[in-house]
Amino acid sequence: MRTKILPLTALLLLATTGVFAQKYQNGLVDKVIALVGNEMIQLSTIEEEVQMQMMQGVITDKNIRCEILESMLVSKLMLNQARLDSLTVNEEYVELELESRLQDIKTRLGGEKATEDYFHKPIFKLKQEWREMYRERSLTQDMQSNITSGVTQLTPKDVEDFYKHTPKDSLPIISTQYEIRQIVLYPPKDEAVLMVKERLLEFRERIINGEKFSTLAALYSQDPYSARKGGELGMAAKQMYWPAFGDAAIILKPGQVSQIVETPDGFHIIQMIEREGDMFNARHILLKPDVLNSDRASCLNRLDSIANAIRKDSLTFEEAVIRYSQDVASRMNGGRVAEQQSGSQRFDKDQLKASDYNMLKNLKEGEISTAFESRDNEGREGNVVYKIIQLEKIIPSHNANLKDDYNVIQNMANNKQMLDAIENFIREKQRITYIRIDPLFRDCTFKRDGWIK
């Protein structure tokens, strides 16, 4: 069952950890250890970040606090300038981020009361503190955007100059890439969907007649994570689930079982365990329509026939795509597969579905695979498709160059421009801004000079 829950370690940044400050000197609970203009950094904030990184598995050393402090000094420089420039807070961003953090933490900790117990504060107090954090983050992000907005668009000549003056060992190594075409068939699912729905209706009737939902979930649910716990999902916010699932669950009373609910994961029935505001703990049974053996064989045989016709020059691959392929995105492009976000037609091994790579790795340029089973663009287990692929081109591993990787070089050049603009801002503001750092941190070796005055 897919949820949108973030790792707990990324959500507990604001836990009260002032006791960790005692490692600096006996009796010291917290203190201001840096001032940047009118902005302050507290020792407890440094320790909170150290603890968060440790929980995330980062190996800390004696320099970690210095590194964290310098990162915070940069943020405070931007925040201080943002206030001087009278930038306004994006309140919509603040409330969205605040609500997302709160829901995620409540989900991880098991509800509102558990969250209050963990932080030793009522929810309203936590929201006050976190809201201020996001208000500062909004201003800092806007300030950074203002700094980089003045960066001019690079011309092809600028990109070429950047490439010429960049040491070759500083250029990224581009892994072996593949350009492929595909012809895709989707198996009919009507009969399989009907069978799944009939099974779930049978389960629902058995539960209503006295059988335990948890027993049936453990035996039959195709969500392996919750099935081990009798289908139980744990306390989570409605927003963490697919909309159809959350909407169907939240209206149930404890013990009540839903009608069949369809999501991109498959088909569910849901039983409410308990509800707390917009959070709930529920059980579910998930079933996914299986492709019938007869439909699987039909798709594979048809694709093999198409592949043989192309090999015998009875039709071109492009003609076969237009005539037969059911994948809309690649069908309109001669069967060429493109990355959904960037539009790139070149794929590293890791960007390809395992089933697709297993087929193409033994092909030569121009060759066509036999028919095989794969997944749709979302990659979900239940969304089976069948395809043949043609390996159009192999681009061997190489150092990035202008001819083959212009976009990579252009992005590097743009990033350098923006980083240079930010560094110039930092150096200028270091020079004219009041900065004081506590003696506890005066022995730090910072990445940038200018912090200690």
C-alpha cells in the first residue's frame, strides 16, 4: 500500500535536545553561540541538527558542529538581508509545509497525543514554533532566488568556453546509455478485474458474517507489509494515502467494512479500527488483477509475429508502432522511449526497468528482442504490459563532452554561475554585516574565511 510518509529522522529536527549542550561545560543548557545582524543561532539548534544527522546514519566527527554552524551562518546572512529588503513571507507555502510536517510526524509517532507526549508540548505550541521556522525558510529561499535571478542566460559560446576551461578530470563520467524503441500491448483486464471484485465481495460477506478481517488479510492480501500484521496500516493521516482510499476510509465507523475501493495499487476493502480527527488506523485487503494465461500467451504470440515481420522487412519498426503499439507516449514518436520529465531519449542502465534491460543487454544496435512481460510507466507490479524493443543506439561510457552531452555541460555551467553569485553575496555580506561567534566555535576551520572578525 503506497503512502507518502517521509522518514522520521527528517521530521524530528525540532525535538527539544537542550540537554546535549551540557557536553560543552557543566551546567550549560543553552546559549546564543552566534549573531548575524539581528539573527541569532542557539547552541541547542546546533545539537538538534547533530542528533538528526546521527539518526540518519551520518558518521559525525569533531568538525560536524563547525560544518553545521557555517551552514546556519549562511542561512542567517540571507535571512538578515531578506528582512532588510522587506521581502514578504509566502504564507501559503508556510501553511502547506507546516501541515505536511505535522501530519507526517503524527503519522510516524501514532497520533496527536503521542506527538504531544514525545515533544512534551501541546500541538498548538509545536505549530507556533514550526510556523516560525518555515517563515524564516520562506524568506531565505526567496532571498536566494533574488541572488540567482540576476544570473544571465548562457549563450552556446559561454557553454563552450566553460567546457574548454574545465579540467577534463572534473567533468562527470557518463555511464553507458541506450536509445530504444518499443511496441507495447496492454492485456485485457475486464475478466481479471471481475474475478478480483467477486473475491473481495466474498471476503466482505464472510467478515460481516463473523470471520476476522485480520485473518483473511494475513492469508490473502497482496500488500505484504500490512498482511504480516493482519492488514493493519497503523495510525496515519488521510492525506498519506491515495485519495480514493483515504476518502473511503475516513467515513467508516470503527469495525465497519467499506465497499470495494479502486486505487492505482489495485482493489481494496477497508475496515476502520480507530479514528482521531483526520487520522485513522485501518486494516485493508488488497487484491491485484492477474493477467489470464490465455491473454498473456495471446499478447506474446502477437508481438513475436510482429517482430518476425519487421525482421523479414515486411514492414518497418515505425510502421508497426503506428499500426499496433498501445503506448500513447512512444507511439507518437516512432516508438522511441523518452524520460517523462526531461524528455531525454537516452537511458542509463539504472533508469530502465529491469525486465527491459535484461532484454536489451544482449542486443546489438538495430536488433529486435523477443516478446516479454514488463511494467507500465509507473512500474507498479500489477500494471503488466507486453512489449518488444529495438536497440537503436548504444552510447559507451565516456567523459561528458559538448557533442554528446551538451545539456549536461550547460547545466554545469549554469550551476557554477549561480553558485558564484551566491558566494559573491556571502563574501560581500560577511564584510558589512555584524557577525559575532562564541569562543566555543572560534577554533573552527570554516570553508569560507571572514566569519571570525
